[in-house]
Amino acid sequence: MIHFIGAGPGAPDLITVRGQKMLAQTDVVIYAGSLVNPELLAWTHPGCEILNSAAMTLEDVIAKMAAASSKGQDIVRLHTGDPSIYGAIREQMDALDKLDLAYEVIPGVSSFCGAAAALEAELTLPNVSQTVILTRMSGRTPVPARESIACLAAHQSTMVIFLSTGLLEDLSLELISGGYDPATPAAIVYKATWPEQKVVRTTVAGLPAAARDNAISKTALILVGHFLGDTYDRSLLYDPFFTHEFRQAEFNQPTPQVQP
């Protein structure tokens, strides 16, 4: 069996319990060495074979999985964060399907969750934003034209932008051209949950300078939106005037104002 496991955002103790148990008993680990915290490999047993996929091609990875499977070995493919987000797992699973090799996916804590925790922020605030857009800038790897930063910025939703720290001049311009005011709150979170984590609060216009001033050029998430501001509505779930399935309102609703 091949197990695709989300390693979490960085801190070794943020891998899931299921993922940690599988990592401790597997025979082979193929991990994304450029992103996964190597401290996670301490969970493996002494006889486990460990391979860094940073220098491997898809074909190399699949060949190793097939060879290990033919020996009856368990294989862990350890991806950063959650493997379903920018994990390139679909192409691996399709290749394994052609070889009739069994696999499973064990989810992980995505780095965008780690970044929100680092910011002590709620991504969805009443009457501010109820939608979170996870996306990236177009670069060496293109994105569909309909998903350009400018097009997505028109929604004025919470945006979490991956894989774009080296493109902040263009990113800032795209966000503004799409509709964000230059003064819209933004943040750069470098290596969320790692010991070297760094949080920089800025604005959409200030993103490039903030990154330069803090020597951040990669391995960071960009978060944009008014969820980083101070204004929002109280949740109705805990409002004493609000009745729902599990609780009756403690007070009568205020009489609505009638406009003449």
C-alpha cells in the first residue's frame, strides 16, 4: 500500500495522529525535501529507507513505489501541508492506477491554516468575508486566464496566495487592478509554524517593500483582505437575540425601525 500523507505546515507535532502512526511503521518514505520539515523523519523506524524527492522526477517516484510494492513493502509519500493543495498527487495516483497499485490519502493541516493561526486571525468574518480563495500568481507555471489574480480580486474575498513571494511587485499591481484598495490590509507569513516563523503585517501596496525589508523571498504565504482589519459583525450563533435549533433567544428581538 502507498500512503499519501500531509505532513502539516511545518511543526513536527502538527502532523495528524494517523499520519504519524503510518510514518512510524512504513518501510519506505519518499518526502518532499525542499518543503517538508526533516524533523518529521524522526518518527520513522531505524530500518526505514528514506528518499528525498527534490531531485526525482515523477517517473523516478513511481518506479520506486512500484519496486517497493513488489516486495510487499509499505510506502509513505510525504507531502507538505495537505497533499490536495498544490501537492501534484493526481498525476501520481493516475500512474499508480495504471499499474494497479493500491493507495490512500491521509489529509494534513495546510499551511494556510498555519498562517491564519500565526496571525491569530479568522479568515471568515460576518459581513466582511464568507469566502476564502486559495490561489497563486501565474509564473513559470501558468494559471487559467479566468483565474488571474485581478479576476479573483474583484470578489473582495479573503485571499491566500501560495507560491508567489518572488512576484510581489506584480502581485500587488494585480490585486489593485482587480479592485483592492492599495491600503487594504495584507500579511506575509514566512514558514508558518516553523521555529523561524516570521509574520509581517502590511498593506496590498506595501507587500513588495515589506518582503524586501524582512529578507523574505520564498516559502511564505500572502494573505489579503479586510479580515485582517478591526471591523466585523458579531456571529449570530452566540447572539442572545438569536434563536436556533439548540437554543432559544434569551431576549426579544429589538423592534425593527420602519422607514417612512
